[in-house]
Amino acid sequence: MTGKKLAMFGGSRAVPPERASKDLVGWPVITDAEREAVVGVLDSGQFTSNNPGAGQVQLLEREWADLVGTTHCAAVSNGTTALELALTAAGVEPGAEILVPAFSFIASAVAPVNRLVVPVFVDIDPVTFTIDPRAAAAAVTPRTAAILAVHLHGLPCDMAELRELADRHGLLLIEDAAQSHAARYRGVRTGALGDIAAFSLNVVKNLPTCGEGGLLTTNDDALHSRLLRLRQFGEVLEGRAKRDYVSHELAGNAKLSAIQAAFARCQLDRLEDYHEARDRNVRTMLDRLAALPGLRVPHCPEDRTHAWHILRFRFDAEAMGIEGVTPGGLRAAIERVMRAEGVPLQQYQRVPLPRQKALSTREGFGGYPWRLHPGAYEKEEEFPNTLAVIEDSLTLQRWHLNPASGPVLQDCAAAFEKVWGNLDRVATLARAMSPAPAGAAR
């Protein structure tokens, strides 16, 4: 099968450089509303979360809780801190275990470690890329205190299975919803599916602020009250017009600034519209790509919606009619030819979390929290689904977040079609980029 000449070999790019403009693929989208909101905070002189009742932080908390469908929301400095505070507020003790998917961003594991909680890694479902409830069930021990349900790439986990598992063993169910703003599982928003949920407002997220921020949602009154204490030196500020500087428990400083809250509130005003536009744009592209043999597009089960924070594509050499290549060699070849066409595909998460150097060497904390139970965590675990996904997939990030990106995504679809029309050239490149078997001559 042949097609138009690949850009890598002298053809024209499928996505011309001028198409990748800020107006079409830039993120976040910043309007006069954000500029006026930030200036308004500067003019007000009220920069912190201590303003009683109606400051920007409190308004963001109320609006986010209303959208998610929870009783409470607490705004904090970033998404990683949100995960840490969720564990501490819920009373998860040092040395306890938390089940964490082997495939996630490092924060999903570092947050427990920072609170001296041991991450026990669990393989993922190869289709949804989220934690496999059956693998999680097999990993429960008497020390297990919690499950971290990471809604990876914006797709909610199988929360019914995880809820049943958590209830059966008396475990805390935490949502890592950093990438899943506005997504739903069986009609319920992420953030209202577990006992407590942590969101990120990092500038690249679907709901961004101007830098960093985080949100915690829960229906538990006592849990929420403790979160508010933990984010500001253990002080009790609820119902007080004046701060007394009395710390009731050991805690640090994790407040969100009013500037960040004001910026995020402007983004929140447009979140639903952007979410709907993104869903249309992405689904239109994926419907077009689904016809290409050997290209596995992101899947969204019928009982949930997808926030489409990241798009992950898997490649099947056999279905593409390509022989004599490794999954990694094929992935590397596709990345090169697609980037030459102007599509910035890239790897995201290059190793399973337990193989991250920081976690495998346990440097930085003197061996804690693992030293709290010497010898209990020395078993070598295998994560076949995680390893396979890492080896045979690439992601598209940020470009599709902009609601105006529909035409560019169609260009990206055309680039995939062009590459699939030149699979003979791709195969030759993939063979050159595939390592030879041990002992074989090249």
C-alpha cells in the first residue's frame, strides 16, 4: 500500500507549521476575563485564603463542589499536596500500605511516600489504562489501608468494582482525579465517587490556573474540617473572623492564593463548554482513525465519559502487516515519521512507577517508609500490561485541549492516514530501530 510521500522523505507536512498556532492549539486559553480577575485581586489587596466567607478561594471551593456534586471542597497549593493531605486527613498511618497503579505520574506514588505510607503497585487494564480491580484485590494485605483510583488520561476507573473492594476490606477509596475534570462514571462526576478526591489545577490540566493549584472534594464533614486545618499549620479558621495563630496539630502550609483561585474561576466558567467541544473534536478524529489497521485508539466504556486530557495510541505490528520488528522499534519509527508530519506524538511515562529510579533505589528518605516493615516489600512484581502499554504506545498532549483545535485534529488524522499509506517505509525504519535478539547478527 502506498500513498503520498512522507515528509521525512521529502514530501510536504500533513500539519503545516502555521496550523499549530496559539489560537488553535495553545493551552490554556486566556481571555480578558482572566486578566481582569487577576488585576481585581491585585487591586483588592486580599491575596490569601484567609478572607472570611467570600474571598476568591472560598468562591472557587463552593463552585467546584457544586459542579462535582459534593458537600465540600478545599483548595490547596497543588495536586500532589492534595493527595498527601487526603491521606493524612483520613488518618492513614505511617507504615500502612496504599494500592497504586503501576502506570501513572510519579506524584501518585510520591504523595504517599511523603506521608510515610507505602505504595504497593498494581497492574492496569490494558484497554482503559486504569487500575485493574482484580489485580488490586490480589494485592490487599492486612497492612492495606487505602486504594488510589487514578483516572488516568481523563478516563474514570471502574469505580463500582473498586468501591466493592474497598468496602469489603474496610479501605479508604481515594480518587486521583488530577486529569479527569468534568468526566462522569455512571452519571456521577469524578470527585464524588470515592471517600475523598484530589484534583490538580496545574497549568496544563483541563481546569488550569496560572501555575499550580489543587482541589479536594468530599462529603465527609469531619474530613473536610481536618483538611482546612492541615492546609494552614493546624489552625482552626472555620467560623472565625480573626486568626488566633493557635496550632491544634502538626501541619504545614498548603494554601492556594487568591490570584490562582480567581484565574481558575474564569476557566471554570468555560469548563463545560470546553469539555463538550473537546469531546466532539476528539471523537470526530478517533472515528476517522478507527479504520486504520493496527492502530488502537483510546477507548471509553459506555458507562462513563472521558475528559480526554491525554490521548494514547497503541500500535499492533501484526495487524499492520509488519514483520520483523519489536513493539518499541515500531513505536520509535512511528514517532519519527509522525513528528516529521507535524504531529507531536511522544512517550508519556517511560517506565512503570516501581522502576522509577527514585522508587527503586528509595533514595531521599533514608529508606522510609519501607523500613517501618523490614523485609515486607522485597518481592519482585511483574506488571505485564503496564510494560506492554509503555512499549507499544505514544500520546498526543495539549494540542487537543483547545476547543478550537478541531481543524488541526483533522490534519492530525490525515497525517495518520498518510503514514498508514506508507507502511512499507515505516516497516523498513522500524526494523532498523528494533534491537536484534541476543546473539543474532545484524
